[in-house]
Amino acid sequence: MAGDKVPSVWMRPGRQGREQPALNRAQIVAAALDLLDAQGVDALSMRKLGARLQAGATSLYTHVATKSELIELVVDEVYGEVEAPRTGDPDGWRAAVARCAASMRATILRHPWIVSVLGEAGVAYLGPNMSRLSEAMLAVFEEAGLSLEAADQAVNTVVAYVVGISASEAAWLATLARSGRSEREWAERLWPSAEHAVRDHPRLRALYAARRGRDPRGDRDGAFATGLDCVLQGLTARLAGQEANRV
Amino acid sequence: MAGDKVPSVWMRPGRQGREQPALNRAQIVAAALDLLDAQGVDALSMRKLGARLQAGATSLYTHVATKSELIELVVDEVYGEVEAPRTGDPDGWRAAVARCAASMRATILRHPWIVSVLGEAGVAYLGPNMSRLSEAMLAVFEEAGLSLEAADQAVNTVVAYVVGISASEAAWLATLARSGRSEREWAERLWPSAEHAVRDHPRLRALYAARRGRDPRGDRDGAFATGLDCVLQGLTARLAGQEANRV
DNA sequence: GGAAGATTCCGCACACTGTACGGATCTCAG
DNA sequence: CTGAGATCCGTACAGTGTGCGGAATCTTCC
């Protein structure tokens, strides 16, 4: 009877004796991030995560209330990778914002699974990293001459564009990763289906046809920058308008 | 591809007696949409969906290869609610695009769960409704004077903004719906947590404080329109630039 | 008629999920 | 030494997507 239950703590060579707690939040979040990056969103289960930490699944619940909470933590962790803009950038606010936007896009593309988690994470606006980022962008726009309300507007607009376009790119990348094929090959395979969908749509057909031979990676950066330029252009105009109103 | 069988929606009396196939794609997709709208994304399971159609769970697999495919179909169905812009709009291309964008946002807010499914749906660009929408927007931008490539750019930019901002609004609404509380009440409850997150961020604190008393619903429409105006302004500038280059 | 083949429906089973619960083991304060 | 509290985890439960095999029904051809 007594030998029935194995005191598993002893059987864990690296980890036995509890001179220190074996698990902690930061560690769990980091492992979850690893797992997500390596295997995608479907592979994140409490059991697998526990295994990766040489711990039981339910042990995690000592440090994390629920899986959703864990995901929110991971998402904020990812936001931590975004390079926030600084006020007083010698290249001007536009360059600062553009750099931040590029960093944000790169971060999302580095973690494509984040798109499928965007709904779960709900209001992650309260995480420390997201807060830091928002504050920094607000500061830059204020410095550029916008009121706080207008700066908020501007931040929301820019972030919406960046997240929107990065999400569609990331969704594409994630589908690729799931299928394990190269982009060219996959497009080739997709083509018949696309062709059908596109039968009555000459413009779409022309676009698809034009893209067939080209490397699709190359002009995505350009497309992002061009669109961002549009948004910033609009903001600049608004800024000028506000100054005009002030005078 | 589309099941061209006549909708056998009429009387299904007992459940047995199969004078006509009892299930079909369109019906399943419609029921899934209903379920999602009524109960949110967590409530969509094959078993529950089957029950709602008075069918077994695995029966659905005769008409739908996989749950992901079903979701893609539902997403395209939703896109079908978006009012596509028409060329030759008497109010000009800008108004046409703005109307379409507003319709798109309204559609997303009517189905907030779509955010949590945006990752699954992956490349839904091939659905008939999404295709129709893309083609229509391309046509409008072409009419405005853009090349096909530039029009594609423009469409992507506008859609990214609209989806991005609507997604963040929808995520908020979905969290609200999950908690079943009124927006004001929820914000009240959230406040302490927000206050902590915002301790070292004066601009964020000012924004939160300013929003405390106000009705948050009212200026969201305005915020959307303002941001969209920015984007369109930028596109207009680009259009002018292109014309200048041509001359 | 009746037989052969398709199509549709579904019960069962399997592997897997998030997490509630209660007990085991540890550390530390008194 | 005693208790309190933190931490870890085995077990269990309700629920998931879906593969499989069989049953019922419809269609087609003789």
C-alpha cells in the first residue's frame, strides 16, 4: 500500500527537494511562449506545457488562474518585444512611429499564432508591456502637436492598420506552417481552387496571375511600408489642419 | 463546389423517412451562424450544432469535411452581409469606400466572435463573398484612377484598418458579452486593475480618467470615421501624386 | 418487379482537452 | 513540536473533434 504511490518528487533528479519552489509564473509564461513558437497554437495544452516543465498539468494552476490568463500573460510578453518609439527622435515623429510600426509587424510575424489568440486575449490593454507601448506612442504624438484625445485617435488608427495587415500576413504564414510546405508550392496547389473562386472576377484573376511568377516575400515589406505611409500622411494632414484651426 | 441541391428546408416531420436529404451545407452553415451569434465561439461544437439541427454530431461530416472548413464557410457567409461598393457612385469613390467600410465594421460588430476565429479561417480570401467584395473594391479604386497593383495596395490598407479597429472593438464587446454585464459596470469593476497597470503612465491615466464619466458608445463611431478619413486622405494624396507622375 | 450501388445518417470509440478537488509533501513561524 | 500555508500532482469529470463500420434510405439499371 505504502509503495503504491510513488513520491514523484524524489524520482525527479534535477528537481527534487523543495529548497525553492520549482515553478513560477515567469518560467511558465516563457515555456508557453517557446511551445507556441515551436508548434503553434494547437499544441499549447496544459498537459504538454506541464510536461515541458517536468511538472504535472494541474501544478500550473498554482501560478496561473486559468488558461486564458496564461494566454494574456504570453501575449503581453510578446508585446514586450516591440521597440517602443522615443520622444525627441532626431528623425522626427514620423520616422519614430514608422520604426515602431515595423517592429510591431516583425514581432507579430515572428509569432504568427498570436492572431488565433487575439480574440481570447480580449482586453490585453492592461498588461504592463502593452501599457508601456501605448504610453510611448501617445507621448510621441503629443510631442508632434496633437492633443491627448487626438493622440489617442492617432495611436488607435496606426495600431489598427499595423495589427490588421500583420494579422493577415501572419494568418497566411500560419497556414503555410501548418501545411509544412513552401510558399510557392502551396500557392501552386491552391491555384485551382483560387481559379474557381475567381472565375467571374477579372481584376482578381489578373492580380493572381501577375503574382504567379514573382517572389511574394519581397514586396510584402514594401506593401506594408506604403500602406503605413498612407496612414501617416493622413495623420500629418490632420495635424496641419489642427494647427490651422488653432491659428 | 457549392451544393446546388435545392434547399430541402421544408417539413422534416419525424426524423426518419428520408424523402429528401435532411441536411445540407447551407442549412448547416446557417445553423452554425445562429449558434455563434447566440452563444459565442465556445458554444460551437459539432454535437451542439447537430442537436440544433436534430441530427447526430457525426452526420455533419457528410456535408462538411472538418470543423475548420465549416468555420471558413461561416466566415464567408458573414462577409456576404457586407455591402460592396459600386463603381460610378454619384458621391465619388471616397464616399463609396467609406460606406463599404462602415458596413464592414457594422458586420463585424454584429458578429463579434469572428475575431476569435480570424486565425482559424486562415486564408478565407477564396470564399465567393470575400472574392466579390475584393473585386468590387478593386473596381472602385481603379475607377478612381489607380493602377491594378495600386488598387490592390489601397484595398489591403483600407481593409487592414477596418478589420484592425473593428476587431479591437469586437474583442471588447465579446468580453462584455461573456461577463454579461453592462459596459459601464464592467469598466467600473476593471478600474482597480487598470489603475495599477497605469501607475507610471500619466497619459494613459489621463485618458482613462477622462473616459470615466462619458458614454463610451457615442464616440466610437466618430473615432472610426475619423481614422478612416485619415487613411482615405492618405490614399487621395497618393492618387494625386500618381497623376502628377503621369504628367 | 428486384438487385446493385450510392448516398446519407449515426452510435460507438479514441485520444485529448481544461480544470475542480483532495491529499501529499514541503517550508517556516510560533 | 505544532500548526499554517504554500506547492505539487493523481484522479476524475464533462466535454471536444472525428475515424470507422454499419444501417437505413434513395437511385439506377436490369
